[in-house]
Amino acid sequence: MNNATNNRNAYLLLVLTMLMWSTNFIIARALHQQVGPFTLAFARWAIALCCVLPFALPRLRRNWDKLRKQWPLLLLLGLFGIGLTNTLVYWAVQTTTATNAVILNSATPVMVLLLGSLYFRQRLSSRQWLGMTLALCGALLIVLKGKLLAIGSFHFGAGDLLVLAGGLCWAIYTLGLRKLKPGIDAMVQMAVLLLVGEVVLLPLFGMELAQRGLPTLDGAGWASLLYLGALPSVVAYLLYNRAIAMVGTAKAASFLYLMPAFGALQSIVLLGEELHWYHAAGLAAIFGGIALSSLTRARTDPSAAPALRPRES
């Protein structure tokens, strides 16, 4: 497979991933009065684990040696990617608005690039930084409904710190994927990460259950939870992990800005909200920024090469 085809496939995977992940903030905010943050996170990943285990268990024995050799890194990935990232966001939206969460979550791609430049010593071109800035402006334009100066009235609270902490955890998870040696079956890897995350969440879930009791959900609430546990939790994670291995962290980071754009489009299609100029302008800026960031040589993300070659053999 040549590089151009490989990149196109990876970008398609990333677009589909962001489309599924864009519903995460909406569902979490919609259910925040019915389900506690730790219960929501634990239930989401429990559903995901039930989806993955039937495929992972038959393949576990032949992957055992590879898992054993990389268990410290797998524990780290499970802790930050499954146990902490979304849990902190769910906790945050108990006290902060979805708008604040989306704005602050826009710092995550920058965290990925900064940590990558420090840890992997990957050099980012001015074109990549320009593209990331353009995509950030597009995301903020949509979230702030065309009034960029309104960010001056942004109020910073304790919940907002949790969003930033969640973004930092996601950056660590993303960069940790670059250190994971190829060869582990995708389903087995996913099952291990989910299991680690559930172990981390179990005491928090137990404490919350003792305080609040079992949540009472209607049909729509259960449907939302099942959706969250299946598509954004399993399919999207598998696609994201694969895309990172194909094109690296720097190129993948800019696609995170598609989440607020897709969230706005879903509100228009599903909730009947009006289409405004800032939707179109913001989406154009995001795609323009992604193009600037992505249409660069693979050498701008040197960490991508070692994981890419073995996976294509």
C-alpha cells in the first residue's frame, strides 16, 4: 500500500472516529442528573468489555507473550485512556457547561503536539502549527456561535480543571500508543485496556453506588448508554488506535477539532437547530487546518515509522 492510499485510509478512520466521539459530551450532559460520573464511566466500559470479550478470549493465548512483555505500558494506556480521560470529563460536566467542556477540550490536540515534541523530539513545521491554529479558531467559532470575542467572558471553575486534566490524560494515551510494539491483536489489546480501566473505576463506582444507589433510566437513557458503550467505546477506539499506527500522533491530533463541528451538525440534523454562517465558516476553517497539518511529509512525525512498517507486512 503506498503512502497516499495509507494516509487517505487513516484520515477516513479518523473522521469516522470523531463523528462517533462527538456525541460523548452531549450524552454525558444529558444523563448527568440521572447517572453519576463514575457510574456512567464504569457502565460504559462494562458494555464495551462485553462487546469485545467474545472476540478477544479465543485469541488471548497466542497473544499472551506479547502482552506479558509490554504489560507496564498496557497498564499505563488502560489507566489514562480508559480509566481517567472520560471519567474526568463526566465528572466535569456535573458542574461545568458542555460549551466550557468543548472549549477547554480544544486544548487537547495542542497537548498532544507539545508532549510529542518533548518526549519523541518530533519537529513540527510552521505549516503544522498554522494548521492547528486555524482548526482551533474554526472550533471556537462554532462553539461561540460566531462571537469569538465572547471568549473574554469565559468563566473558569473547578469543573474546567477536570476537563483540562482529562485532555492531558488523553494526550498521554495517544503518545503511549506510539510506544506500543505492533503485533498484539486489536481485540485482545482493547480487552486488556478495558479491563485495566474497569479495575481503576471499580472503587469509585462502588463509592458512588453506596451514596446514590442504582440509577433509574428510561428507554431513551438505556439506549444512549448502550450506544455509548458500543460505538464510541469500541469501534471508535479501534479505529483511532489503527489510525495512530498509520500516520502518527501529529497528523491525527488536528482531527480532534472535528468533534465540536460534528456536534454542531448533529444538533442541526437531529434537534432541528438552524444552520448559521459560523457553522460553515468554522467547518471550512477546521478542514483547512487539517489539510495544512496533514499534507506534510511523514518525517514530521518520526515516531510513526517504526509502528507503520510491521503492521503493513
